[in-house]
Amino acid sequence: MLKHLLEKNHAFWQAEAKNVRIETGLYIDGVYRDGADRHTLETVNPVSGEVIGELAIATKKDVNEAVASAKQAFKTGVWSHISPRKRMEVLFKFADLVEKNAAKLTVLESLDMGKPVTRVLTADLPEVISTIRYFAECIDKTEGAVTNTDSSAFHYILREPLGVVAAISPWNFPMMLAMWKVIPALAAGNTVVLKPAEQSPLSCLFLAELFTEAGAPDGVFNVINGPGEISGKALALHMDVAKICFTGSTEVGRLMMVYAGQSNLKKVSLECGGKSPQIILADLPDLDEAVDAAIAGIYANSGQVCSAGSRLLVERSIHSEFVKRFTEKARTAFIPGDPLDPKTTMGPLVSQSHFNTVMSYIEKGKNEGATLLFGGDKPEGFNGGAYIQPTLFDNVTSDMTIAREEIFGPVAAIIPVNDADEAIRVANDSIYGLGASVWTRDLRKAHKMVKEIEAGTVWVNCYGDGDATQPFGGYKQSGHGRDRGMGCLLSYTQTKSVWLKL
Ligand code: NAD
């Protein structure tokens, strides 16, 4: 659907970047505005270090206004009470506008977060558009129920929206992860205040503007900017917010539950960190296919993926052949470069400070005795910008820091295992449980392992595949609640039981 843009060259994207209109205000009640205290925050291009905008910071007063606007829009019923068909029409129009404005959204995402334009066009944007269309289609398929009672009563169960939903999202897939929350919440009839990550809010601000253009009433979808501890905290503590849906680190996820407890017991759903295992067994169908999937599974998006398959649990009998082929392929699988160049497939990390964090994990890996097979530094010729080469450690053990903590960069750790049983023990030896894969030709073994692995998604003979119908979320400290799928839309509703005496 975005094919025409995939044919554009570097010069086209540079020109788009030069001319793009960048909005940095707070989008409240259908208009951009400054923050009440006029405090601002720089948003920086991670390739050049250049400041691309001074974002208005939402302090408590602005957060109150954004929530008041969403509350008013909810109470008046301009969104929640209209016919399902009407809400569907707005969402379908919104999807069309996203498609129409794909070039601008691509450039904003690329400048703000360092994501290669090719990746935005082949992964993030198609996912945003299909998410909008999928949940639009779900709207008039959502039903209540009538239960069986004796003839003295009539009992039915209504499904109603919650009210004002606060969405708090991270920087690694700025548009996509925000829309995984905002769209089902809106589809269910709620109104929304979104606080995107302060590193990369530009695409989400523009999306809110497009939602208004699609015909949504003012106040239905608001976006505020600012640091988590200021704007995010004020939003999560707000007494008029009915639910927080959060994607981000486990550490901040914990705070969301505290804020809910300290305020109005709002509902909380959390999509948090991961340390996902890719289990490569000797009886796999095709080693090259597994190697390709493992490489994409850890290095795509420069490793900044919650479900990155960062632990490679490889059966010892194929270990040396796996390492050989992985090393050969990984060296050339990604082309680092200017994210605006369509040939680039690996951009920088989101910021210099995140670069420093990832480098400190690489040092820990070396100091704790893992074998660095390749990478571990900037790619040649990339002294500026927060670039890191794909990096592979071998002979990692489960107790090492690089096997336990989420690095959120292009760093893979091979943990050799003797067999499937040991693989399951190692896979589950983690506080996280977001994703996992199993590579085997033996279907019985695969099904048995699927049941034993503690993870929200298990891929068999692939990694990272899926679509809008697939519930996505974590076991254990990777969070609770699910994005995507019909159940996700229902999680933005509550039931009302109506018992009528006849
Ligand atoms: P983060 O937790 O630092 O920030 C996430 C969001 O929370 C941001 O908008 C931030 O401003 C806000 N925030 C931070 N402190 C806050 C506070 N005290 N109160 C309220 N809001 C606050 O995460 P990040 O660095 O933006 O993203 C990376 C993390 O996100 C990784 O751990 C990654 O695994 C996780 N993640 C999870 C998923 C998933 O679906 N499970 C998807 C993507 C990213």
C-alpha cells in the first residue's frame, strides 16, 4: 500500500525532511497550544545531535486541561453515544489519511527516533494502518449478552466504555505502540489522553491532528508531551482517568500500579520489558532459515525491541555450525547509514545516553567472561551518531548480567544447551516472559515446549511474525494485559449487568 514511497530515493527524503512542518505544542481539545508554564524540552535527531524541536512540556495544569477535555468529550456522548457505524467511518477515514500522509509521518519518525525510512514504510506504518482498520472493523461486532433466567426476570449484560483512558508509550516504535493502545480504546468508545515518550512524540502529535481531520470531535484524542516524572506521573495519578495503558520499562510499569493505588484504583495494563529466548534445537527444519530469523529477531530496529530474541539457546550438537553461519550472515545483514537513505537498514540508537547504557552492558559481558565474537563497537566510519554494530557473545551463562537484564540494543547472547529440557529451564530462568521461539521439526516436542515456556507469545519455526488478531503481551514481569486482538478492545470496556423483574 505504500509501494510508491518505497521507490523514492535519498534526495527525496532529504527534501521532505528539510520542508517538514514540525508541531511541538500540546494537542488538547483539537488545537495545538503551549504549556501553561511555558517550559520546554529539546527533541534531538540521534544521527546529527541536532535539536529538531522545542517541545511544550505539560505540567499539572495542562494535564488537568487535557483530561478535562477528554472527560467533557466522553460525558457529552459525542463519541461514546454515536452509532457504531459512525465511529467506524471516522476510524476508516483516519486510516486513509494516515496512508495519504505516509511520507510526512515517515520523515517525522525517522528524524525524531533515527528509524530508517525503509523500516517505517515496511513495518511500522503498515502496522499502524492495519491496527486502525482492524479495530474499526471490530466496533459493530462487539456485543453484550442475554442470559437464561426463569420467566420472572430478564437479565442482560451491557458492554460500556470506561471513560478517559491515559496511554503512556515508549520511543522504540513511537507511532505503532501508541496506536496499539489508542485505537482500541477509541474504538470501544472511550476518549484518550496520550503521553508519548519525550524522545519521539512528533509523529503522534501529527496523528492526533489527522484524527480530528477524519471527523472526530474535539477532545476525543489529546496528546501531551513531557518527561515521564512530570507529565506522565500527573496523568497516571489523575482522579478522572479510568485506565492507564502503559508500554515501557518494567521499572516504570511498577510505578503505574503504585499511582493507581495512590489515586482512584484506575485499571492498569502493562506491556513491559523482555529477555526473550530463541531456542534452536538440532532437529530444526532448516538451519539457514533459523539463522536468518534469529538475526532479524535480535538486530532489527537496532535491537530496540521489547520482544527482541536476545538469548540464543542453541543445542550443543549444532552450536559451532550455527555460530559459523550466524557470524557470516550477521556481518552483512544490516547496512548502517543515514536513516533517510532508503538503502539504510540499521539506524542509530535513540540517543547518546542510551548508546552509553548499551556499551556498558557490552563491557559487563566481556568482564564477566563471555566471549565476544563480533561487534561491540561503532561501525567503521560512524564516529558521530549513536550507532552500534550488531554484537554477538558466545559461551554466556544464565547468571551473567547480559543474560539476565534487558539491554535494548543489538546485542545477542548465545547460551549453549544440551537438550530441550535444559532449554526450557534456561528459557524460564528470567523475571521476564514476553516472547520465545522454538525451532524443531518434531511437532510433539514443539507443542510440549509451547506449554512449558512462560511467555505471552511462542513462535514455532519463525520469530516475530503476527498480525492484528494476535494478542501481544507478557507473562511474569513483562506485564499484564494484551495489545491487539478482540480481547484488547474488550479490555477497554466494562460490563453492566441489568436485572429486570418482570
Ligand atoms: P520508559 O519506561 O523509560 O518510558 C516509557 C514511558 O513512560 C515514556 O513515555 C516515559 O516518559 C514514561 N515515564 C517514565 N517515567 C515515568 C513516571 N515516573 N511516571 C509516568 N510516566 C513515566 O521506557 P522507554 O525507555 O521509553 O522504552 C523502553 C522500554 O519499553 C523497554 O524496557 C522495552 O522493553 C519496553 N517496551 C515494551 C514493549 C511491550 O510491548 N512489552 C514494547 C516496547 C517497549
